[in-house]
Amino acid sequence: MVWIISDLLLRSAPKGNKRGSRFVVIPVWGFVAVTVPLVLTPGASTAVVLRNSLSGGVRAGLVTAVGVNAGSLCYGLLTAFGFALMLQRWPSAWTLLRAGGVVYLAWLGLQSLRRAASPPQAAALGSGPTVVRGDWMNLSEGFVTNALNPAIATFYLVLLPQFIPRGAPVAQSALLLTAIHIALAGSWHVAWAAAGATLARTLGAGRPRQILEALTGIALLALAIVIAMR
């Protein structure tokens, strides 16, 4: 690999030419320009990271972020090894994915609303996280949220391949672009995890916490409705 100022060059062996290889330009900065606004737009993954950091602290948010980006990695691997085209030719897969995402986001939203409706804890219990859950639960929630997110599926299976030039090594290029997206999204998720944990410590375990839980639940339900209507 050779870095230049504007883009990345990947070595590719041209078909029918055994005497040498050529370089193919990967439009890294064009990909970044498209990806950053998408990453910064709040969505299902942001909501679930914030939700879990509010209830379980910064560790819960960070573990959830790892799960979210593991889901992205799975889509990146599917694209790298040729499954993207196959899934694009199977329309029912998109319908099933959308339905699963809607149901799961709605379930998470209802769980948040249920916690918001529960009696507020006494101030004597102190501030900070009020729900203690295992890392596996947070990790799996993050993973399933992204795995069932049609927006992420569209990003990896439809948009990302557009940045792989003809003649470029597909697997290598797709994994490179996947790594860039995960680095950007992961940084943003860490910021949301820290923000959620800070809010949890600041607002304590009483009425303000219930309001935050209710707002998070409403946001998740709204996302489920938006996905269902697309």
C-alpha cells in the first residue's frame, strides 16, 4: 500500500498480464466525505449506545459500541467476499431485515419506557447507573441493533461497493473502507457513551433519569416507525 496526499493506491494484478502489476486509486477521501455526515446523523446505533450508557454507565455504553461495530464488520466481510451482489438479487432479504429491525427497535424502546414508568429510586441510593447487566447483554444488543439496521445494510451492500474502482482487489478494498467506517463510527459511539454516562451521574436516579429513559424510548420507537414506513 502506498499513501499519497489525496487517495490510497492499492496494487492490483491485471488479468492476462503475468509480467507485472498496476496501482488502482481507492477514493478514500471521497468515501470519508460521504461517510462522516452519515456517522454524525443520530440513528439506531447511537440511540442504543446512549440508552445503555444512561442505564449502565460508560462501560455499558462502550461494550454496546463494540457490539454495534462488530455488526458493521460482519457487513463489511459480506461485501468483501462477494455476498453483497447475491443479497441485492434477493429482495425478500431486505424485507425480512427491515421487519426484524422494526421489531427489535420497538422492543428496546418499550423496555426504556417500562423503566421510565417504574417508581423512581430514592435519592439515598445515590446517582449513577441504576441497571447492572452483564457485558454480553450490552454487546449483543449493540450487535443485533446494527445487524438488523437496514440503513447499515444499504451502506455496506449498496453504497460502499461504489467506491471500489474497476480492477481493484475487491476484498482488500472493501476491508479498507470498512476499517475507515468503523474507526469513524466507533469514535462517535465512544463520545455518546461518555455523554450518556455523564448525564446519568449528573441527573441521578430520580425523576430526571425517568425523563431521559422516556425520551430514549420514544426516540427508539420513532426510529422503528420511520424504518417501517420506508
